[in-house]
Amino acid sequence: MNILQYEFVQNALIAGGLLSIIAGIIGSLIVVKRDTFLIGGIAHTSFGGLGLFYFLGLDPILGAFAVAIASGSVIGASNEKRLQTHNALIGVLWAFGMALGIIFITITPGYAPNLLTYLFGDILTVTKTDILNILIYDVLLLALLILFYKPLMVYLFDKEFASLHGIKVKLYRIMYYLFIAISVVLMIRSVGIILVLALLTIPPLIVLRLFKRLHHIMIMATVFSLIIFIGGFFIAYYTNLPTGPIIIGTGTVLLLIVRMICSLTQKNS
């Protein structure tokens, strides 16, 4: 328990708790809507903005944020009914963002940064400003979820029905994609661009075998996210291994254990 006296440890644990709320809510929506490919697309596209801002001498995370918002808006405005074209657009943005980011970082004069920091993250580098940003986003996310829960659920499960009942489907679609984009960027510093996909999908996948109602899935996915964050953090700290990969590894092991228990229970019943 002596490690709790260090400020960077306190920041990491607080950030993990706040990010668990994002993972529980946004992750549940993504898994239920089967949009996991979208997370990877936005995350990898944001790497282009990260590289551009590093080249310009600005905060790379701000660049990732700007490009993630832009790509989320572009994808949200595209026609979801044309699934093949929609997924192709995500794939193109995915590849283009990564290529652009690597080019900008390579041509930047001086010592190139360690790409592993951006790709796999490090929650120990989270600052108080990051925590404040995550807290503000959590409050906004919870407030909007409470206010627009019913129409959002109708949009997620039946767009045609939502349109017939006067729900502005395009508005909710863009809002949905923007919230995903913001969530992805806020998690980049903790687990990196590559691993954010796993962090947003593992907790809801654990819970889907146990609960059916969406609000129950969100709540329990948040709880499991917190367990994964804290467990992974302490394992990484005491084994002196990278926090991002260990957090994801912890979540994956937990997912396999829960699925195994559920399978054994079903066979015995």
C-alpha cells in the first residue's frame, strides 16, 4: 500500500476509475450495435493528427483529438445502409491515418519519440489536467445519456422505427460517432491507439453472457472495467511491465474465465 503515496500512482488509479465509466457506457453501445471495427478506425486515424501536431511542435494529443472528431463526423455522415462502402471508408481512414502519422514523425527534425508510448499507452503518464478532462467528459456523457436514453436506444436498435416516430436519426448518429471519437482519444494516453479497441470491447463482452438489459450491461461493464484497470495496473507495477498491454491482458484472461464458467454452468444445468 506504500505505493499509494506517490502522486503518479494516485493519478493513474483515479484516471482508471473515470475511464471505466467511459468503457462501460460507450463500450456497451459499441458492442450491442456491433461497431467494434469503428473504434479501431477512429483510433488509428487519430494517429495522423498526433503525428501532424508533433511535427508542428504542438501537443500531439490535441492533434489526435482534432482528427478523431473529424473522422467521427465523416463516418457518421456516411450512409450506414451501404455497409460495404461504410466499412471501406473506415478501413481507408484507418490506413491513411497511420501512414500519415508515421510520415510526420519521421520527417520531424531531431530525436523521434518512442512510438510505443502512443501505440500502447502508459497510464502512469496521466496528469491532473487529463483527469479533469476525463471527469468533465464523464459528467457530460452521463447527463446526455440520462436525457436522451430512450430515443438513443430506439436509434441503436431500429433506425427505421426511430425515423417514423420523428427521431432525428442523422443527429443521433453523428452524436454517437462523436462520443466514440472523444472516448477513444481520452483512452489513448492510458492504453494507446492499438489497445483502445480491446479496452472498449472486453468489459461488455464479459457482461453480455450475464445480463440482457442494456442499462445493466453498462453498469456491470463499468464495474468490470474498474476491476481490469486496477488489477492490470498493480500487476504491471509489481512486474515492471508496460501498463497498457498488462491491463488488456488482465481483461482478456478475465473474459476467458467468465466464458469458461458460463459454458460449464450451461452444460451442468
